[in-house]
Amino acid sequence: MTTSPQPVHTFDPYAADELPELDDPTQDEELTTGEFDLEDRHSLRRVAGLSTELEEISEVEYRKLRLERVVLAGVWTEGSATDAENSIVELAALAETAGSVVLEGLVQRRGRPDPATFIGSGKVDELRDVVLATGADTVICDGELSASQLRNLEDRVKVKVVDRTMLILDIFAQHAKSREGKAQVELAQLEYLSQRLRGWGASLSRQAGGRAGGAGGGVGTRGPGETKLETDRRRIRTRMSKLRRDLAGMRTARDTKRSNRQRNAVPAVAIAGYTNAGKSSLLNQLTGAGVLVQDALFATLDPTVRRAQTSDGREYTFTDTVGFVRHLPHELVESFRSTQEEVADADLLLHVVDGSHPDPEGQLSAVREVLADVGASEVPEIVVINKADTADPYVITRLLRAESNSVAVSARTGDGIDKLRALVEERLPTPPVEVDALVPYDRGELVSKVHTTGEVIAMEHEAEGTRVRARVSEGLAAALAPYAVQGA
């Protein structure tokens, strides 16, 4: 279970009361410029209250669960102490979603991550002591590590080291269900792995060729070089090419479905937002979709499309999309681009934010960053502040004032859903062509189409047929043209 962030206390040898007051905005401004207090620079800060280690469980039961025991390590380079703690708390939630037990969380204040070991060579030994004391078997770093940083850290702490990107990719791999979702995740994993391939001992076939071998080991040392590494790279490139071809075929099918909806003038509403903000719960409330709802990060990876109707009978669709997160790996943004185009092609965007989160404004900006990357920043937006039943009323009021097009709801209790539905209907695009037609009774399918895809202004039943005045799409207007009322 994820616990709320608690005050940070320093790692020995410095005491907490010797640190500068981090809540002072003037001091925060100085710290972000890189001129940190000497004690703050040299301290490795422990984030308290993150441990999710299971208690009262037998060794046999624990082995059956096979949960990894992890220690979190982060580098605080900018922002306030609260921002640093929130980032580590989110990393703890990611680790739990992946199936780990969080034992400890540590943060170090630095101007920038150390290029060799991420947290600084002097602090690696302290991290190693924490790993030994807690019995952890994995260290998860709150950032994206290079191959050399991963190797150096593993050599020093003697346990597996995982970075934030690798952790998110692992969660995606666990949650992907559809063929397209699995292919997208595998492509992202291979993209990440291809930049971090490394050999292990003799598996590299490290032999020098020609005379170079004579100076080292003589007979038996001359050979083809690091062929194993090159073979791995070639196999990865081949597999990535096949996955891209497969995804291109799946994208064609997705584009066909989307073009059918556009041709039939069915407006599309996309539900996007931070992971675990309650998007799937909101979709269930709005449409009765019955999609999977879990209190876990990235529970939804495959987009779900459901039909809905306005109060006057006009049809439109809701699309539940994959959640976003801070520092979403570039590989995932690229791999899931075809899925995210559902958002870019939508007529309206419901941007869901968790009102009970410690930093809802940070969630909003993180999601808008990714939306800009996929070309969806111009889509009309309604900010849906979810979990209003558990959020601080002051925070809800602050968000409602800051966001002009916003509404507070609770997808769990249903509060505010009717207001949201009315706001969606009001913001849906209006069909472009106004028609006045007398449709014969034997062409009832045209009248039905007017009801489902158009906006009915007036309708009367006359002797010759149904007189209908409505706003419809250009295609339907052309079908109704032979029955247009002259002089109307």
C-alpha cells in the first residue's frame, strides 16, 4: 500500500535540525540555482514512511509470493523538498504496481546526477550499507540511467539496479493484453535495450586478432572479436523491424474504424489524464462500459471505445486511453503513438486529474506535455477534477478557479456526473449543414440517421412524409437533397 509522504530526515552523519529551512521560498530559489548548503550537498536524505514490507507472514508464504525487496534512490536537482518526496512516493507506487516490496527511500540533493554512479561515488557506499541492512535485492533509481551508470552501480552495491524507465516498461509488459498492446510494449523494451547492451565475461568472445593476440595470451586468443554483442544487436534490429511492420498493419485497421466513425459524422470524446486518476471509472459512470478498474498505475493500456447518446438522441463515442506519468519514457511515447492518435483526432478531450493527489497541477502539466508531443494540444479540453469526495475542498476550489473549463466529479459516488455529461453535450461540435426536407415514409432510414448523427431543430409528420429541419453532416445533407423543401 502507498503511504502519504512524510517529512524527510537526513542520513547520518548530519542531524535534521542542522539543515537549512527548506520551506523558505527565498532559500528554495537559491538552492535551485545550484548554490546548495554544504551539509545539504553531502547528505543522503531518507524519505520516511515508504516501507511496504509485509509483516506477520511466514517464510514459506513469502517465498511463494516471490516479491522483490527494493530500495529507492533519487537525486533532487530542482524544485522544493515536497516535489522531491512526491517523486519518490510516485516511484514507490510504481514499484508496488510492478510487484515489489519497498523497504526504504533515499534522496540526495545534487546540482545534477553524477555521470558515473547517478547518486555520487561517495554515496554509493552508504547506499550499499542500506541494501545490506534491509536485505534488499534490487535498487530502483528515480531517473533514466545510462549503461555505464547501471554497470557502475551494480558493481558497487552488488544487487540488481533498475531505473525508472525500465520499471515503467516492466509494468506495461505485465498489463498489456491485446496483440497490439503487447507489440507496442515489446518494441519500446527493445528500443531501450538496444542502447544499453553489454557483454558478460567470456560470452563476449574477447579475443584479439592477428599480431595483437601474440602480445597478450598467444595461441588461442586470436579470434573474431565481440561477436556475441554484435549478434545480439542484429537480432534486436531484426525483431524491431518485424514489430514495426506488424504495428503498421494494426494501425491500418485502427485507422479504418476511425475513418468509419468520421464518415458517419460520429463525434469522438477522448478521456486522457495521469495514470490512476480514475479515467476508466469515469468511462463506466458515463456509459456503463464495465471496463477494468484497479487502484494501480497503468491498469489500462488498450483503448476502449464506447458509444453514448445526447439527451436529444445524437450519438457520440467515448475513448478511454492509456494514462500518462511524469518523465514518460520516450520509447513508450513513440511505440504508443498510433494509440495516442485517438486523442489527437478527437473532437473533445476530457482531461482527468486526481483532485486528492498532493500535486494535481503537476499532473496537469505533465499530461499536457505529452499531449503536445502527439499533436493533441489544440483539441478542445474539459478538465475533470476527479475524486472530489476524498479531495480537500480548498484544492478543488483552487483548481476550478485556475481552469476555466472545469468540473469537479466523483467517479466512485457519481457526484457531478450529470453536470459533466451536460457540459460534454454543450461542447460537442455542431453539424455544419442546415436542411429542411420532406422525407417519404419509405425512406425512414434517413430520418433515423438524422436522429442519431444530426441535431434536430423541428420535426412534423405530414401526409406525404416526415418534414424535418435539422443540422446534419455534409454527406447526409447530400442524401437529403432530393427531398429538400423548395423555398425553405
